Amino acid sequence: MQQILIYLFLTVFLGLIACKDTNYNSSEETTSPTDSTKINEEGLKTKILYAWVDQLRIRETPDTKAEIVKELQEGEAVTYLNEKTDFTKKVNLRGTLFDEPWLKVRTEDQLEGWLYGGGVRTYRTSVDMVKTPYDKCYSLLSKRKFNKYLECIATTQNRQLRVDKDYATISNNELFLKRLDGQQVHLISSDTAQYQYRYYIPQMGYYVIYTSYHEDGEYRLINDKSGKQTKIMGYPRPSPNYKAVACTNAYLEPNRARKGIQIWAFTPDGFQLVFEHLVKDFLPTTPVWLDDNTLEVNLSPQEHNHELGLQKVRVKLKNGEWQLEK
């Protein structure tokens, strides 16, 4: 079964989501001198930098043991004061090893200190307004760490079953989902279909279920009132106001399921598909909600179309309709 799952996810990219582990733990570090080098002796050239990881710490001196001045949230801006250390430090941030100096900065509330250079960028990254239980797992998938991804999915599913124990239970190969009327939705796994619990979205009134087949799989939303099942394109991410969910799918094989972006939303006629955009030469990654009405998706070119480069598209709700903006 594991080989089948690995084969499935070798063909699917559902995107990234972002771990928030910014603890500076690394076995490879250089010695940390206490002095620093001033880049411009004649005057400070200021430059705006943005934290791209959460809880990025500004310290009194360029040392991980120094007093913390402030913790920056992802996307928060600071002013670079044109001073950096003459030494670098190796730090792993979100799965990438950086070897950068410390930078002296000033915050918007006029606090000064030192932060690690690998934790900031010269542009503001898109900050996802919604977090889901499986973000870390899909971050592993986007980095092609397939075995760790499967382990993460299993661990997170078990945790969510404990969290949602009043609503969802598994007994042997049977999954029971509690409806608001006291009845149950009963799903029985077999040799041909395995039902996997993901999580419950009470604000929307839907359970998220993944059904795996021999060489394929699909996500479903199951209504907690009626038990009605809705098949969707990929892993769902609710909007900040819980009025819509977005999902993507990115099969590598051209003859398999559709690649694209979907938005499902509550309408006067019920919960419906309100937007769908299919793509051919790109692999859409996990959608990011920038606000209640704005969705952003990265489109990675397939191997035979690398010259196209990475693209970013946005879908916005305008005048009651979801519209694609490039």
C-alpha cells in the first residue's frame, strides 16, 4: 500500500505551506565575534527588508544567546541600518540551509537590534491568512520528501482524530462522521478504496476526507447536516471568512486528472463551484489566501517548459464574481 501511495504522490504536487520553525539550531556554526563591519562609513543608507519567516528574533547583539529585542511576524518590515557582521552563521530555515551574516535593523516602533540575514528579503512575501492542520505535510511534499510527507500525514491524521473525537472516529476499516441531527455518515474502506480522515471545518459545516484508490485519489467535502458528498479538485483551504474554499491539482502526467484551480463557495443556490481555471504547461501549487476575497497561486513550469519560468496568478472576487488576474 505504501508503494502505491508513494507512486501517487510522486505524480501530484499540492503545494507548500509553511512551517513556522525559526529556532536557530544548527550543528554547523562559525564562531560569533562581537564586533561588526560598517558598510558605509560616510552615512547610513537605509533599506526596507521584510521577514519571510514567523517569529524572527531581533537581538541586542548578533548572537543567538543575546537578549531578545522583538519577535517579527512574517511579512513585517524593518529598516536595514547598513551594518552587518563580518562573520556568517549557518542556519536552517524552512528546510533551506543559509550561511548569512547578522544585520543591524530598526523596527517600525523604533527598536534597534540585530537579526539573522537569512530570515529577511527585499520584498514582502505573500502571507497566508489561513492555516490548516496539514500545512507542514504539504510543505514536505513540495520539497519532494515523499516518505516524510506520508509519515506527517499519518501522524497529523491521528492527532486530528483525537482533536475531533466528538465528531469523527475510526474503527478497523470504518470511518464514522457525526451529523448535526445525530445521525452518522458511515464510510467503509475496501481493497479498492481507502477513506482517510483529514479534518473538520465546523465554521463551514464540512468534513474533509481523502479517498485513495490503487493509483489515484480524490478529496471530498462531506456536509455535517445532510451527509452530502462533494468531490473537489484537491486539498481544500478555507478563506479567512469561511465563505469559500480553494483547491488545486497538479498531476505530472498529461493524460491524468485535470490540472488547475477551483473555488467553491456558498451561494443563494447552495455550496457550489464558482470558479475553475485549468492549466496545461504549469503545475499549480497550494493556494494562499491573502484576504477574504483574494487568492494567490504559484504556477511552476513543467520540466519540458522550464523556459516559461515561475508565474504567480491571483483570483479576486469582483462585483460578485471570481476573476483571474495575472
